[in-house]
Amino acid sequence: MAADPRFFPQAGPQRLETILATLGEPCDVTVAALDLVLTGVAPLAEAERGQLSYCDGARNLAALRRTAAGAVLVQEAQRGAVPEGCLALVVRHPALAFSRAAALFHPPPRPPAGIHPTAVIGAGAEIGAGTHVGPYAVIGEGARIGPACVIGPHAVVGEGVVLGEGCRLHAHSSISHAICGRGVVLHPGARVGQEGFGFVPTPEGRFVTMPQLGLVRLEDGVEIGANACVDRGSHADTVLGAGTRLDNLVQVGHNVRMGPGCVLVSQSGVSGSTTLGRYVTLAGQAGLTGHLTIGDGARIGAQAGVMRDVPAGADMLGSPAMPAKEAMRAMTMMRRLAAQNRAAAKDGEKE
């Protein structure tokens, strides 16, 4: 089944030679096959003759054997499962190659350059060439918007904010007190740069807000999911490293610093002044307390509660979080104890 053209305009058909040039890795096919024309992309189970699909992992072998696709991206070990009449395109990373091919057929739509008449542009704001500013968007005084950016409807860019080339702010997102690199994306409703959760109690039991005087720095290629929040720093800056991705509904507190390539899955949260190294992953609903250091490549499991520093490369589970192997042994022991208690209770009833 092809993507719905009402929402995903198609740039096709495409010759196989053109498709292979986008994959980013070699793929050996016959010269004759290069002239094959493919009309679009689709999942294995829904692909029709003339469409491109892919198989990622052994769990999809059954669907691969039944697919009607015209060509399929597979690893060498899966070549034998490709049905007759379907061209096997052997690559090391089928999902990655398919992502690039799909973007060729369905490039992200680019609205035309220009400023909508209902947009509000503050004094001294700079709008780069080729940038689109949508209906009712607001750009504050002194903001600098790089070339080829997209500022969606009702999006708000605060005073003095800097956006690098090719940034995209979707509808109803907002950003303030921030410096951004190239290709930063804020999905609908994302909030960046608001005041962090910092306050001091008085002897009378009231609260005095601690001025939040830092910034947010989003490096190249950072993406912030829908309704996710990134607080600005209190005195130091909040920093998200290049390529970092936040899923929907993620919370990042003030003064947090992340290295490149971190992934924070939906509803996870990082408390203030915690440092994440390079390529750290937080699974859904994981929570980190403040002032921690999480080492490079660490992986925090779903719903884990991290209260201590985590060394590089560690896998953590549970709340309080512990190394994954220890957590699995603890859960196994708990199940055994529960089974023993049930058995003892039954024996007591018999007596």
C-alpha cells in the first residue's frame, strides 16, 4: 500500500540506479537491474509489485517469504528467503537504507519562502533567505533566523534567539533564551528555554524563585518531540549535543548537559544539573535525579529510577536502578519467593 498522497506527496517513480545512489553503502546488482523502475515504498506485508520494501531481522522472515514487493533490502543471511520475482538488494543495514530510499520517494514538504501577513516580526529581527514564516507566528525582537528555516503557524521565537540554517519549528512550538545550530527541529507543542524549576523556601514556608539566568544550547541536528520541555539553565547553560533526539513528553531540567547522539524516549525525565555522556539512551518513563553523571553509551531501561552515577557502557534496570544482570537476578528471586509463599500457604490450608 502506497503512502496516502493527501499527506505524503510522492516524488516518483524512481530508477533503481537513482535509489542505490542514496543508500550510503554499496549494493551489487546487475547492470540490467539498474534500469528497474520502482513506484514507491511499503511494508513487506503490504508491498505490491513495483514497490520497494525491506526486511530487518529474523522476526520478519515469514513476511519476507510472502512479500509481493518488486525489490527488497535484506542482509546477506536473508537473501535465500526472498521470493522468486522479487529483486534482493543485499546491504548491511536494511532499515537505514530503506529510510534513505523512502526519503527519496517522499521528501519532507517545504512551504514556500516568505512571511505570512498575520505573522508578527519584532524590531531588529533577521530572517534568512528562503525562510518560511507561517500564519500567526511570532518572532521576537533581535532574533536571528538562519536561511531555509520553517517557522510554523503559531510558533513563537523569543527575543534574541538564534536559529541556524534549516531549522524547523512546527505548529505551536516555542523557544526562548536559546542558541541553536543547524537543522534543529521542534515538533508541535515543544517548549524550549522556559524558566527551570528552581526556588528557595523562606522561613515562613513560602517560595522565592531563583532567577534562571542561563540559556539553552541545541547543537546541530537536535530534535525535540511534541510537548517535550527543555528548561534553560539557572546560571550555567542547558546543553543538548549534536544529533540528540527527545521523544514526545520528555522533560529536561535546568543545567543538564548531554553529549552527542543521546536518545530520550517518551515520558523520561532528567533532573537539573545531571550530565549525560555520548550516546546515552533513556527508555520510556526512566527518571534521573539531579547532579548525576551518566557515562558514555549507558542504557537506562524503561521505568528505571536512577539515583547514583552510572559508569560508561552500563545497562541499568529497576527502581532504584541497578545493573541489568543484578536486576534480572533480583526479579527471578522475587518470583521464586512468591511461588514458595504460595506453596507454603496451600500446605497450611491442607493441614
